[in-house]
Amino acid sequence: SIYALIALSLVIIYKSTQVINFAGGEVVMIAAYIAMFVLLGFSELSYWLVVPLCAVATFAIGVFFERVVLTRVQGRQMPGQSVLVAMVIATVGFSYMLKGIIRPIPYADEVRTLPPMMKIDPVFIGPVVISRQDIAILAIAVLSMLALFVFFQFTPLGRALRATADNPRAAALAGIPVARMRSLVWGLACALSAVAGILIAPKVLMTPDMGVLIILAFAAAIIGGFTSIPGVIVGGFLLGIIENIVGLT
């Protein structure tokens, strides 16, 4: 489910801007560290408040990057030339920048992990033992995907985003602010990555290099089809299931 969330964030950016976001893993990492700093400063806060706070913070980071960096890169496009390669390289630079911000910060120089989201007592279903944390991860991930589906299908803003992704020129002629929609897509994608980062941080070791899991998200996106949102979700679940089955054999 976490692979599916990260892959989904990659695909909605690609469908809207044709840009492959190589900084997606670092956004996952930065969200995990933001959650850690919030929990260190306000230990009484629950995860139900930490998740939306981190999602809002990374939403702002995504919008800032798109408006400040990618818009300027695109503004330098010469007639008859494509700036997609330059924009992709900008995302690579963005990933290094995020890692460079985290490395000098105290508490980031050691391997850490977030506290469990729920009680560690497992749930027994016949011979199967499932941790409550894994149930919470699956539930939050699925609810996030459903919320995104409802947003894109049944809200005017979501339909405007879909129109921008399908045909930016026609959307602009219809009065849709394409530039604003692209910024919103980057913010939403980063917010999804933030949810994924907070969900996975209690289960893995946190380091500034934990963003390498983006490789698995790319694999999930390729399995499901890089332009198919339902396919990407299926690809994420398939990859995670196959990975765990192979680990047991």
C-alpha cells in the first residue's frame, strides 16, 4: 500500500506535466523527519494530527518547488525546443537539496525510527498474526487513495485537474488556470508522499538516504502502467505482495 501511494504521487505528476519526479523518495524522507521533529517537540500529539500537519508542510514544499524552480525552467523554453529534460534534472537537484537540508540537522546524524503508530499487541486471525500498526497503515493508505479518487471524480477542482492533465491547451481555452493546476498537482503529490513517509517510518530505519525506496515505487508504476492510476495502485500492491512472498521462500 505504501508503494502504491508513492507510485501514485509519481503518476499524477507525470500525467499532468510529463515530468518524472526523481525527488519523490526524498519527499518521503523529509516528511518522515518532519514527523520526527514534531513528535520530539510535541510528544503529546497523536499520529492523527501529525499526518495532516506533515501533509500540509510537504504540500507547501511541492507548490514552492513548482512555482519557484520549474516555472522558471519552463519560462526559458526556446521555440521548437522541449524543456522536459531540464525539468527532470531539476527534480534530481531538488532531491539532493532536500538531503542536504536534513544531513546537518541534529537528530538526523543517527539512524532513527518513528514510534509505533498503535499498540504493538497483534491481532490473531486463525493462524495468521497481524500487527495493529500494519492494519492502520493499510487503512490509512486505502482511505487516502479513496479520498483522491473522490476528489478527482466528483469535485470541480478535481475535474479541472483532470482536464489539465488530458489536454492543457484545451483546458486553458476553457478558462482553467493551467499554471495554478500544475502547482496544485505538485502539492497533492508531495502530500501523498508525506503520508507514505509517515506510514513507513515506524517500520524502517530513518536516514537521509531512505529515499532510495523510490526505485520500488517506479517499479510499481511500471508494473501498473505509468499513465494508469488504477493500474499503479494494483502494481504497488502486487509488488509488495510478491516481495514478501519471495522473502518467505
